[in-house]
Amino acid sequence: MPKVFVIVYSAWGHVLDLAKEEVKGLKEAGVDAELYQVPETLPTEVTQLMHIQKFDVPVLNVADLAKADGFLFGIPTRYGGAPAQLKSFWDATGQLWAAGALHGKFAGIFVSTSTQHGGIETTAYTFLPNLVHHGINFVPFGYKNKNVGNATEIHGASPWGAGTVNTQGEGKKTISDLERGMAFDQGKEFGLLIKKVAQ
């Protein structure tokens, strides 16, 4: 059975909530889905001041990336790009890159931002070089799910991937049903693709 790792950094739970829906969608598609987080890089005193939450999610060892057929990365936006925690994780993939261990695999992206125009698309776009240098195929969400173009409710999805807009910060807003549904659909569509490729 094809295996997909859902890999996140989540400070206040929004990305993690999306990730759980992505996992559900992947399993609905009939693939093995495993949820991981990347290591925290901030000192404990800083995470406490920022009220960053700790979650009972296993931390992924970089070397284990080679065990999966595909990846869905959950990325909170920091100034229109990925946070340092994810950048640090990718900076440690040099041995995998040298061995071509991730070449030909597949990846998608989902995001969380604190404002409606806080970098939903730029976060995905600026993460692509990590995939390109490893020869990983990027799988966009597209517009098959018509809710991506929904203009009646603020949401964080785009053709780049599912997402959420946390307009109140520090975990005070939960993701909406609309956002949950699109995260589930992204996981399912990604899973179906991985199964098709694996046949």
C-alpha cells in the first residue's frame, strides 16, 4: 500500500487541524497515511512567551523521508514564507539530496495564515525550491473543488493547496467546516493520485 507522510509545523493547532483532515482524506483514498511534525527550533522560554502549544505528534527524522511515496506539508506562514522550523528541517536533507533518495516522489502543500492576504500563495510558491532540488513532483490542489473559488466566506484555500485564515491569532479561531472539507478533499485527491502512480 502506498505511504504518505503528512508533515507539519503547528504553533497553535490550526495547521494540525487541517492535517488531521488531510489524513482522513488520504485514508479514504486507500493509502497509508502517517502524521508527523518537524522539530521545534525555538528555545523553551520563547515558546512559552509566544504561547506555542505542544502536540502529541511524533517528530519526523529527516532520514525517514525516504520511506514515503509522497508528502503533504502543512506550513504556517511567516512573512509570506515557511517558518524557520521547516526551513531547518529541509536544510538537514543534504544526504538525501546527494543520494537522490527523494527523486520522483510527490508532494502537496497546505497552509495557515493570520490574515486574509498574509501570504497564502507565496508561502506555497516559495516552498517549491525545496521540492525542485530533490526532484519531487509538486501536486497542486487546483480548482476541481469548487469551494476554492468561494467568495462568500473567508477561507485559506487556493489552487496551491488547502488552507485556513486564523484572523484572531494564538489559537482563538478554529478552522471552518469549509476549510476542513477542502483539506479532506486535498488529501483524498492526493491519495488517489499516489495509488494510480503506484499501480
